[in-house]
Amino acid sequence: MTSRKFKPEWTEKAPEPGTYRAITKYGDPNHFKHPSDAWVKMMQQEFHMSDADFSAKRNEGNEKVILNRPPALKSEQIETLASIVGKANIELDDYSRVKYASGKTTEEMLELRHGIIREVADVAIHPRDKDDVQKIVEYCRQERIPITVFSAGSSVNFGCRPAKGGVSLVISTHMNKLLEVNELNQTARVQPGMLGPAYEEALNKAPEKFGSKLRYTCGHFPQSFEYSTVGGWIVTLGSGQASTYYGDAYDIVFSQEYVTPVGTFKTLDFPATATGPKINDIMKGSEGAFGILVEVTMKIFRYMPENRARFSFMYPTWEAAVNASREIMQSEFGKPAIYRISDPEETDRGLKLYGMPDIADKFLVMKGFKPMQRCLCMGNVEGDRDYTGLVKSKIKSIANKHGAISLGGYAVKKWEKTRYTEPYMREDLEDYGILIDTLEAAVTWDNLHRLHDGVRAYIKSRPETMCMTHASHFYPQGTNLYFIFIIKMDDPEEFRKFQRGIIDSIQKHGGSLSHHHGVGRMIGPWMEKHLGKEQMEVLRTLKKHFDPNNIMNPGGQLGLD
Amino acid sequence: MTSRKFKPEWTEKAPEPGTYRAITKYGDPNHFKHPSDAWVKMMQQEFHMSDADFSAKRNEGNEKVILNRPPALKSEQIETLASIVGKANIELDDYSRVKYASGKTTEEMLELRHGIIREVADVAIHPRDKDDVQKIVEYCRQERIPITVFSAGSSVNFGCRPAKGGVSLVISTHMNKLLEVNELNQTARVQPGMLGPAYEEALNKAPEKFGSKLRYTCGHFPQSFEYSTVGGWIVTLGSGQASTYYGDAYDIVFSQEYVTPVGTFKTLDFPATATGPKINDIMKGSEGAFGILVEVTMKIFRYMPENRARFSFMYPTWEAAVNASREIMQSEFGKPAIYRISDPEETDRGLKLYGMPDIADKFLVMKGFKPMQRCLCMGNVEGDRDYTGLVKSKIKSIANKHGAISLGGYAVKKWEKTRYTEPYMREDLEDYGILIDTLEAAVTWDNLHRLHDGVRAYIKSRPETMCMTHASHFYPQGTNLYFIFIIKMDDPEEFRKFQRGIIDSIQKHGGSLSHHHGVGRMIGPWMEKHLGKEQMEVLRTLKKHFDPNNIMNPGGQLGLD
């Protein structure tokens, strides 16, 4: 039924402009990363799929987007908005309205492939600068027109969905420049719509572009790096893959400027201050519900890739990997930058998918590193050269103490090459009815196993369901768990039910509702239970203060309404 | 006129119970640290004081406190409050009412020595636990009775002053236990009224007291360590002397439980979370104006004093010291724990006061380290042994590059011994009409010299005024400046005018209003200008949410009313 030679006919063509697929496809329309033969083999085995099952694509979304919903805004309102930003910067066509209403939530993508369109805005507007934003917010405040910000659209929780219509405000089109590198303070002033790669490149080239003495790095590299923006990182509380050293988005913000319906303000530029609750921190994570981030000063770091020290280890068990990682994070010799441990299922699938030779596998088994017990760990250390050497050697010695075997730096280098491209496989798999999705949570060390066991048990209780888990952001007090599940399913309703069950299970087992994906509309309904009524009321009070008429990203964002 | 043999007759007796002096005296009533001969010589020279001037003490505050203000609360109210906490835990006498209305603000101390009593509460109440606090807050909410928290009373900005009367709620009397050490999470659950030394000792002895494997440290050592509480550190945003490594109080809080007029809640226990603006952070720095901190989970650290690496350097100039310090903080080889640089005036006075031998001075001058140019730097490194060695050697090499000469670890050891006892000298000096006070600010690197020059110029514009400045809390983006001024003055009104001028000068020259002293009532009037109207309104909105009837520390705290 299956043959080794068989290769599915993956789509190798950019989506036709104006189609659903042009919206759902991840990243560069002309870039593809197809599942390897090992991937196909795994799918066929797990889901009992024949070659024939990989021959007929379904719900590709190649149809033109047709909305058939005339804008609810009055024509005078549209004209006034156009007069603010200029005619070239306002779009009313069906495709734009749907595109800027969509993130990259699995459910969203699945529905779009079925031609299901949820709420959209009436117009998409591309402000040229913060003055435009201010005028738009002021006008929308007067006219009670909802505004939902679209930045790069990598949200995985309906964060960009204009639940109440109105305006999709597209920040990344024009407001995407690095304005200043302050070498004394080691800060960069940047517009919120700047994409990760452009920001990082400008910092790396600071001597050429800004006349600085040194090169800098932003220190923030989420998997969505290529299709996420600096502002998006902050307002959704993202974390980069090297956050264990550089900190989460929360930590690397120095000051921010917001436009809100009750006024525009810039938070203070101090490295620390004891002048009451910090407005700079109150705004982080506000997900467009309080106001619009229009400029930000970020902390930056010296760019010293030549000093990077890479490592990888195989641990005999998940428990050993967790214990060693905790010891590493609490030992006070410094911190690694990237640091990840994979649970047994992720480890074994990873070894197969990335082609570990049979002989290496046999060697590992002989040494006592057994399938579905052993766990891969990998990472790197960044910073000063002697520091990276010290931290790496300390990590190695703790790993050895916990029974790990060193696998060298090769696995990390290989991982680094594909770290941003994994999401490209999604279209290919969905073409054959397979969904990959992820949910994640923060957790303290003392609750890690309960959360891992509990959520994994829920996911695996569904037949033919793969579940790979890793921890990838570490703190002395705990880490995150990142659950990746792969299922053969193409009914949006069935998906919704299963996926919401995972969120329930995370909450039930004491994980936070999100470590770095944010809340959006998807997690919103769990927020009150998560925070408790008293704390939820604090967020609602702030919302009411900044946005008394509920025009900023209204309709469920953060669970506020 | 002055003679080498002369020694002022310092007070060597604990203040009489019930006197003003029993309130104003710092720390242990039976402990004294008198100014050295070198101190007296310096005072005599600077202020042109004769031995006779050091013979007649003034305004010692040895009189009994007499208030003559009957409580404004009704007797039923007092009875109800007494029934909540028990009769033994409520005090109505004049002395207690004044004592628990006072912090350690210089102006406050000066006024009390003159017998001037400002606002006091009607009763002082000592809650036994968080249930008592909840009942008191609920009753006071119903009856509109103001509550001002007194913890250990080390406030230097009228933070404990019950500006609207009502209740002084004394948290440190009973709510002062370490409840739990969670070794897996490296956290400690503690009651807010626990004093620094008891908390640190319990953590150091965690194996004996809590059965942990390792010993721990709190990592937070402000100068007020011996007379400040864990809760006080958090609600005023304090910083310890080792904050450059361990972080400010803001950073070392894991979660908190608050009793507010609109409900009691505990913030989430996660090492990080992307679920909207963080309530845990919103509460920090609220200075008793939102609610009462009743329990806190703190991050703790491994206690490894055996690994400490100490260093001190003399830099040729302030600029060299600042430049080297910036390079150290931005070089990414790790961070020192204690790290301080003294400006030229502080350096030279320090050398004289702590008795540098003449020959050493001559050697320094010969080497080009000239008086009123040279600057002392000192500190230590904590953590893993190899880490402390690495960081120390890196600091040394950067210091050398900037022209510093190493003075070894001796100065630090000497400083460590007296780090908490400096405030004891205050009484002695005030007995002879000399005031020492401090104001401090956070600042970015690019504004450091402007702030230092500007504020120093203002202070020095007053004749016969000493001004010593250091930076003692460092970040990659900047540091703090700590201005110590010594003046011969005993008129409270004159003092107030001069001191408020310094705050004006800090604001004018772009410093934050406080790096770690907090706001209280003293800095309150500057807050709106500091934050701007829009951001001040955010604080007022939060205040109104938590405390709609304005009973929590009302009357100017944080500049809220």
C-alpha cells in the first residue's frame, strides 16, 4: 500500500493573488518547506494513510475571496479616514478586509480553507506615522468606530480579528523603521511595525547605519521572527528562543509611546524607578485593548556571534532532563541563551524525522538511552567569550552528573537552520487533512510533571494523536511547556472542541493560560477563571479608563468584554 | 580653638521610654555609633565650629511625648476594632500614636526634636494575621476610617504619616514569619512584616529550619536592612546594595496577596506568563494606597558567601569611573553584586574619614590620582565560584584599561562592616545642629553627568554645604545617583525649603524622582509633572478602583490626592 519511492505532490506554486490560500499560506508566498520523506512515513504510519490518501488534496483555498458584506461605515466616515492617511492607504476590497482580519490561528486557517469568513473590518487603513494614528483614534473615538490593530498577522489566537468591524489598522506597512541607536544607553528607538529580520539586520549593521562603534542584536528570536513585529512582541508578551538569557519581550522594553482614546503618552526613560506602579509595565501585554503602541525604545545587546558556544545532550529520562535543567537555572554561573529539552515523544520523533543513523540509535540504546524514555536537550550560550566557555562547561558537568551523554554542537546548528521555517509545512499537511497546532503554558518546577502528564494524557486520550512537548524558556523558578499536537482532522467544529479541551486541561493542571502566545480572543473566555474576579476587574478598570467607549480591539480580546 | 584631644560628649544612653528621642533614635535603642575624631574634625573645619559648639546639645527630644488630641474615632468604633484584634493589640496612648505615625524622614525627626507633631492616627492596631487585616479593612471600609500601614518605619518620605487620622496598622508586630521555603521553585513564602535580618537568617538556616538541602539568601540588603521589612521593600520599590546582581525589590517578588477594600486576591504563581498586563507588577510600589500586602512569595538565591570575590579601585577621574562602569555593565560577562562608585568629594571625604594613611595618599597623588578628581570604586561578585572569579577578573581588566589602580578587597570588607550602621550617627550630629540627609534618582548613562553636575551645583550653591554623591545600583542602560548632603541647620522651615529645592533640581536635570526611596507624601507633589497627566490618571484610576472611598493611606501618598 505504501512505497518508499512515493512522494506526495506538494504545492510548489505561490497562491493566486486574491485567494484564500494567499491569506492562509505562511511566510513568503514563493518559499516552501515540504515535509520530508520521514515525515510522510510518520504520517502514514500514525494515521494509517495510504499513498492514495496523499494524492487527493482537499480544501486548498484556491478560490477567490468573496465577502459580499458591504462596509457598515458611512461613506462620509470612509472619506474622512481616507483624507487622514491619503487614498493610497485605505483599502475596501474583499481580499484586504479578510486578509487584515486574519492571523495564523490554526482554526482560522482551517475555516478560510473551507471558505468560512468570520468577522472582518469595514476598511483596512495603513497609517504613515504616529500623527496619522492619533488622528484616526481621535476620529474613531468621536464616531465610535472600532479599531483593531494588524501588525504582521502571526497571531495564533484570533488577536487580529475585528470582532466588531470598523477599522483594521495596519501598522507594519509604513511604521517600520529603526529611528535611533543610542550607544551610551544601549537602546534602540524603533517603530512598532518593524519586522524581526529588518530590525535585527539594522542593529547588526549599526556601525554602518548609525555610526556606532559596536554591533548590536535585539536578543528576541521567536519562531515567528520573520513574520512578527517589534510592537507585536511587546503587546502580546512574546518570548524569543534565546529568552533564557536575554529575557522575554516584557524584559527588553525600555519605554513606550501609546496613542489611546484618552490621550497620547510616552513612558519614562529610566533603568529603574521607585515612583509608584510602573505605567511602562502596565501597558505591556495590553494587546491593542488599551491603545496603540506607536513607538518603543528597546534594550539592545552586543552582537557577538563569534562567541557562541553550542551544546546538546541526551538524557536517559525526562525526569533527569528536568532535574538537570533546574539545577542549571539555579546554580548562578550565568545562563544559556537558547536552552530546550524535549520530552520522550518529541525526542524520538525528532530523531526519526531529522535522520539519526541506525548505528547511532543502536549505540544510544546500548548505552541505556531507550526510545520513549530518553530526552534531547540542546542550546547555546551567548555573551563574552570567556563567559560562554564557562557557562557551557558548567552545563556539561551538570548534564554528566544527571547521566546525560554529550552529542556536541551539531544538532543545534542543524536546528538553527530550520528554526523559523517549520510553520511552512503546515499548508502541505493541511492539503491532505492533517493539522499541526500548539498550545503552551508557563509552570513552576514543582508543578511541571503534573502539567506535562495531565495535558499529555488528555491529548493522547484521542486515538491517533501525536503529542510532542518541549520546554524552551527557563527561569530559576520554572519553565514553559510547549505542546505540539498533530491530528488527522478537517472539520473545524471537531477541531475547536478538541483544542478547547486542551486549554481546559492546561488550566485544570495548573499551567498558565499562555507563556508567550498571548490571549487574544481564543483564550479570552478562560481569563476570569485564570485571574480570579478581583484581578480581572483590574484589567477591566484599566480598559474602561483608556477606552471608555470600547473601540480599541473590542469583542473578546483579553476576555475583557 | 579646636584641639586634637577634644571629644564631644556623645549620648551613650538609651532614650527614656515615652520621649520624642525614643521615636527619633535610629535602630536599637542601646546601640550607638558615634562620629569618629575625623568626622568631628571635618565638621569643625567645614562649618567653622569650635569645641564649644560641640559642647551644648540642643533639641535632644528628651521630653515626654504629649499629644493632647483626643481620638476622633467614636468609642464604639474603637471597641469594634479592639474586638477584632483583641485588647492587647490596640493602642491609644500619645506615645504610640506618634511613634506609629513617624518614619525616619529627616524633616520628621527634626520636627519631633522640636516637639512639633504632625498628623497622627487615632489608634495603633497590631493585626495578628491576614484574617485580622481583612476584618479591619472591611470594617474601616464600612465606617470610612482611614488606614495607614506602619511596617518598620524606615520611610524617608513621610510614607507612614496618617495624614487623615484613623488607624495606624502595624504589620511588623505579629505578621513577621517565614512560612515556607520551596526548594524546587527556589521561593520563600513570607509575611510582609518580617524584618530583613530575621528573614535572611531563616533562609541561611533553611536546612535546619525547613529541611532544605541548600542554604539560601534573600539577595536584598538595603542600608535600612536591619529596620525594614520584606513587605516594605516591595510596596516602596526598594533596592538592596547588591541589586546590580540580584535585582531590585521589583524583580525578586514572585507573587503577592493583597487585602483591598474591594476584595482580597493572590497574584499568579508563574515564572512568566503572557496573559495580559501583570497584576503582580501593578501592585508593586502601590505604597499602601491600593491595599495591604498580607503575604508574599519571594524569589530566593543560593547562599554561597564562600565564593564572594571583592574588589576596589581608584580611578583618576569621575568620567573614567563612569565610563568603565558602563563598559562593565554592558560587556555581558555577568554582573557584580555590590558595585559602587563615589564622586570626587565623596571619595576624598571618605578617605579622610576612614583613615587612609598619609603615605598611601602621597603614593596615590604621585601616581596621578589627585584629590577632588580621583574616584573610589568598590564592590563584590556573588554566585558560583568560577563565575565570581571570572567576573572579578573582567572588572579588573576593564578598570585597568580606564586608568584605575587596584586597591584590593580591604576597603570593601571595611565598608561591609559598617554598611548598616551609618544612620546611627544622625542623632549625635543633630544634637549639635548638624543634619545629614539624602536624595536619590535613577538616570540613563547619557544624562548622568548633566544630573550629577546640575544637582551638585544646586546643593553646593549654599555656602558651607557638603555634598557627596555615589552611584550604587547599575543596569546596562544606566544607574542611580545618591546625593548625601550635610549642613549645619536646625530650623525645620529652612531645611524644608533647601531640600525641596534639591528635588526640583533633580527633576529639572532629568533624574527620576526616586530610584529606591519611594514617593510617600514628600515626593507626591512632583508626581504629576514627573509622569505627565495621562500617566498620573492611570494611577488615580487604579486607586479609585481599589479604594473608592479613599481610606487606604489617604492624604498625598504617591501624589494621588
